[in-house]
Amino acid sequence: ALLSVLLDSILIIIFLLHPKRRRFPGRLHIHLFFSTLILSISLLIGGWNPHLQKEEGGSSHWCRDSVTWNSSQSSRLCALQGFSFLFSALSACAWCMIIALNLVQVIFRGGKVRDMVRFEKYYILVAWVMPLTCAITAISLNFVKAGKYIGFCFIYRSGWYGGVIHSGSGDGPPPPGTYFSGQFAFLYIPAILCLGTCLIMLVAVCIKLIKHARNSVA
């Protein structure tokens, strides 16, 4: 994590000092480096309660004490770590997808910078505002928990039952069929969609470039 913080910081400084890199589409890479920098810093945040990692009814996923901004200092740090990790991870995935989309526009549609720059405000909405909304929602629903085995505050699973959040904090598991996974809803599904879309677009670009190279040789 320390090495990532160092590398991200160096890349951000290089891009900011280079006039051409500060222009679109170079700014997309700066956004990506900022999101990965926040992600790396989130991995360095500690201070969760050690007693939260004790066994509770044989469960390996849950801690009895809830994590809120109004609890102890260690719990606040735990919430901060879970919040910043979720926000920056989703943001980094979204910026990867956006950079791939920008490349597709150039390769397939012959897009010009002056035409594509107008989409930047929508990119910011998708890659900064939406992840921020997901992270705030996860914190509000108390989905951030201190892991017992990984020593890391993360988005753990919670269940909806009777309109009330059932966090598994000692009152038994939610009934079958009423389970709601915070991990999948707030992290895995959005991240997989972004990275999957990014991969598909990059493969399409590679195929396009290979065909163009073959046609040029022929």
C-alpha cells in the first residue's frame, strides 16, 4: 500500500506538471490515479476495535458492536476505512471503464478531443458522484464491519427483514429468502459491471487494431 501511494503520487505530480497531460483526455488518467491513491491510503487506515474480532455465536463474518460515526474513535476509523475503500474502489473501476470507452470512441468513431471533452462532466458524475452515493448509503445502512480474520473494515453482508436492517449482530441469521448482500449490491456487482465492460471494449479495440494492421500489410 505504501508503494502504491508513492507511485500514484509520483504519477499525479508528473501529469499535473506536464501541460499536455492536464488536458483532456489526459485528465481521465489523473482522475484514475487520484482514485487509486485514495484506495491505497484506505488500506493504511487502522484503529478498529480489537475486541470486535472475537467469536460471536460461531459466526466468522460479524462483530457485535455496530460501526457508526457516533461511536468510539476506533469505530470511526473503521467506518472511515470501509467508506474510503468502497468509494475509491468503485471510482477506480469506473475510471478504467471510462478510459476504455474514450479509446473506443477514438478507434471506432474517429472521435476528436473537442467533441469528446463535452462528455467529461458525465464521466465525473459516473465515476465520482455515483461511487460516493454508494459509499454513503453503505455507511448509512451500517454495512461496514470490522473483519475477524482479515483485520480490515469492509462492506460485509446484512439482511433486510421486516423493513429493518438485520446485521447478524448476535440476534441470529435472517430467515431464508430475506437475505440482502451488501457486498454484492454495493461493491461486487458494480465493480464487475465496470471491469467487465472495460475488458470487452479493450478486446474490441485490440481486434480492430489487429485487423487494421493486417489490412495495411496486405
